[in-house]
Amino acid sequence: MAVATSAVESRVSSEAVQALRSSLRGSVVEPDDPAYDEVRSLYNGMIDKRPRLIARCVDVADVLAALNFGKDQGLLIAIRGGGHNGPGLGSCDDGLVIDLSLMKSVRVDPTTQTVRVDPGCTSGDVDHATHAFGLAVPFGIVSTTGVAGLTLGGGTGYLTRKYGLTIDNLLEADVVLADGRLVTASASEHPDLFWALRGGGGNFGVVTSFLFKAHPVGTVYAGPIFWEATHARTVMRAYRDFIATAPEELGSFVGLKTVPSLDPFPREYWGRRACAIIGSYNGRAEHGAPLMARLLETLPPPIFNWMGEMPFPTMQALFDPFFPKGLQWYWKGDFVKSLPDEAIDTHIAQAAIAPSDLSLMHLYPIDGAVHRVSKNATAWNTRDARWSMVIAGIDPDPKHADALKTWGRAYWNAIHPYNLEGAYVNFMMDDEVQGRVPASYGENYQRLASVKAKYDPQNLFRVNQNIPPASAG
Ligand SMILES: Cc1cc2nc3c(=O)[nH]c(=O)nc-3n(C[C@H](O)[C@H](O)[C@H](O)COP(=O)(O)OP(=O)(O)OC[C@H]3O[C@@H](n4cnc5c(N)ncnc54)[C@H](O)[C@@H]3O)c2cc1C
């Protein structure tokens, strides 16, 4: 593929690139490399960024070399973990991508029930390793998502009601700072940095290692239940009331979706709008099934109820086949304090006009263990929300990108008056970020800006949901 030579491209000499190449154990990929298009591609097919260089790091020494190179050359620097970010903040145009996706080691310590995780791991990588010991860390609901970006933004999933956000299980992180130092951030070392990393995203440095607390999780009673959209109001109201008192072992969310047009979904419902509850009870069916029955007996019969016993990693990967890399995604998020009946009706009306079968709305409970941590204990501030809402317009066809955006924005405009100002930073695109990042961090924002000024005063790490450094004085 012919590549236009950008101003930046002409600024970086081939000698400098060669020097970088020889200082890395990993590889350096440039636009004329046959692997360039594959290596630069991101999970969201709507994003098409063309970095000048991609440093495929395999260890911390590579990260240091790449970072120093980027600084010396005055390049815009992006950090890539799993590459799942909605607006593609793991990459950049014309700059240097520090690609950590090849750093994939996981080391479980069953004695201390902790797990050390490299920054290129997906949650599936970690689930695989911890499951062998009957353990798991709370991550998200799709196993191909990068642990690094998910953790730094907060992290919600099926284990969150019981064990908290992913950041509530982070014990320490190794971080390469903007000045090139490698430090460990924990409750006792660089506690200000540790506070900021837990929700503040990739603003503070390159995290090269995470240490997490893990929890006993083995076989779960889990899976999806779908109802016809005509029952959505009844289901959403009942679920809202049920989950408020349901045991925290039940991680579950409610969503508005479409029945996929493929086996094993019942053919007569293919392509029909639906309401779904997707749940994962951390325990056996003998405990999970009666709990779900309490809810189900108040509701009309579902189209199907596929909850059953399975290993936790199976549940974590259940939806992976529906969401392969390269689909078009347009994201909108909000935190939600209460879900009045009128909001439910607005959701149902907006979801009914979704532009594609994959498009969805999910409401993830924010309660239980999340509420037991104080608002200023970590950068992730919205501990008093009840839900984290995501609207995602999704479709394989790039020609439908505008329709996904139009629907997502209109849906959000209709529902936002019921919601809080801020949103989960990992559920935002970048067409709204500037106004919403401060709202998302609320009273923690100024403190984040001060930590940023201490650790990254020049805003070297700015390809993220950016928190500019507080100005001196
Ligand atoms: C299909 C799908 C399902 C999802 N489900 C959930 C869910 O259930 N729960 C949830 O909480 N979120 C979920 N998310 C959102 C997810 O948390 C974000 O997309 C997140 O940004 C992904 O992280 P990543 O490492 O894959 O992304 P990347 O695109 O690689 O990076 C995202 C951001 O993190 C920064 N970053 C990455 N690695 C590092 C590092 N080592 N050091 C410093 N900064 C770094 C990047 O610079 C960038 O700003 C989902 C996303 C997708 C696409």
C-alpha cells in the first residue's frame, strides 16, 4: 500500500530508527513494513490511525528504550495494551506507539492468592492462568479486552458486586515514568501515583506490571436469558428492584439487544428486538438457580434461559464470538444514580430503533463492594452511582458508521437527562471527552491534575482521556 510521507516521517532519520531497532529485543514496525497494517489495526474498525513507528516491546528495557527514543525525537507517544479502547487511544497518527501487546506473562501465587500480570495480557489470558488455581480477578465481560486499559480506567464485570472494581483489587503496579524512571506504585510506595492509577487511565506513565488480589471463583451458574422486547418494561423494572437486594455473588446486568440471526438462537426470533439479563452467580446451580427463580417467577416466560453451570473462563469468553476484532463501534456512556420508570421507557423507545442487530444498551450494577470504598480512596470517583450505562452502536459494515453514531448520540441525548454528568472513561469516544473527563472524576479531578503535574509535567502521555497537568501556582 502506498503511504504518504508525513512531516513527522521525514523528521525521523532512518539512522535513528535503526538505532532504536538495534536497542530493542522486540521489533520496530514502520509504514513500509508488510506487517504494518495488521500490527497497527485496532479492535474498533471505525478507528484508522497511522503511526510513524510501532515499537513492539517484549520487556521493560524495550519500553525504556522506546520511550527515550520518542522523547528524543519529539514524537507523540501512545501506549497500547489490548488495543480495545473505543476511540483507539492505544494508537496515534504520525507518532510512536509503545506496543505492549506481546508482553503476556502471568504468574499466579496460590499461597497469597495474588497474580502478577504483564501489560499485554487480555482478561482471558489471566482468567486462564488463575482458573487453574480456582481463582479469578474481577475484569470485564469480554475476554479479549486488554487488562491494562481496563484496569487503569476502573474495570467492571461479573465479580464486581462482590469483589469491587478491578482497581479495588490492584495491589501494586510498576510504572515507567515520563522522566524515564521505573517505580513501583502501591499503598506504601508512591501512594499518590497509586491513587491516580486506579481510575486515572494512562495519564501517568507506562505500566509494565500489575499485581492483583485474586478470589475463589471456580464453577459459576451463568449465562443469558432473553425476553421479547414487548416484555422489556416488566423485565427491566423487576430486575432493577431485584438486584438491589440480590446477594453479591450474583454478578449480572440488564440489556436491550437483538436476538442474533444464527444457531442456536431460535429461528422464529432471529433479528427480533429483545431484553436480556446476563448473569454469573459465583457458585453452583443448587444456589444460583433458586436465586434466579425468585426473579423469574415474577416475569413472563423468556424466549430462552441458558443459565447453567460452567467454568468461569467459559462465561468470560461466552460473547467473544459475537464481537470479533474489526467491527465498527460507537460508544456512549453515563453513570446512573436511579432508574425511574420513565427512564426505562426512554431506553426501550431508543433501543427499538437501533440501526443494527449487534447494537446494544447495557446497564451494569455499581453497588456492593464498589460502594464500600470511599469516593476519594481511588481516582475512580463515582462510587455512589447505581449503574454504569453503555450504549454501543456496532456493525461490521464501515458504510454504517454514520448511522451508528447518529443513533448513539440521539439515544444518549434522550436518556442523559436521567443520568449523572460523568461517565466511565472506558465507555467514551473522543468526540465528547474534553467536557466530560472532569465531570467523570468530580471532586477527584483537581487532585488528579496535581499528580499529573508531579509525574508528567509536560503531558508526554496525552493520548488518553487526558488530564492536563495542573499549572504551577
Ligand atoms: C468488546 C468490549 C467489551 C468491553 N467490556 C468491558 C467491561 O466489561 N468492563 C470494563 O470495565 N470495560 C470494558 N470495555 C472497555 C475497556 O475497558 C476499554 O476499551 C479499555 O480501554 C481497554 O483496554 P486495552 O488495554 O484493551 O486498550 P488500549 O486501546 O490498548 O488502551 C486503552 C488506554 O489505556 C492506555 N494504556 C493501555 N495500556 C497501558 C499501560 N500499560 N500503561 C499505561 N497506559 C496504558 C492507553 O494509552 C489508552 O489510553 C470493553 C471494551 C470492549 C471493546
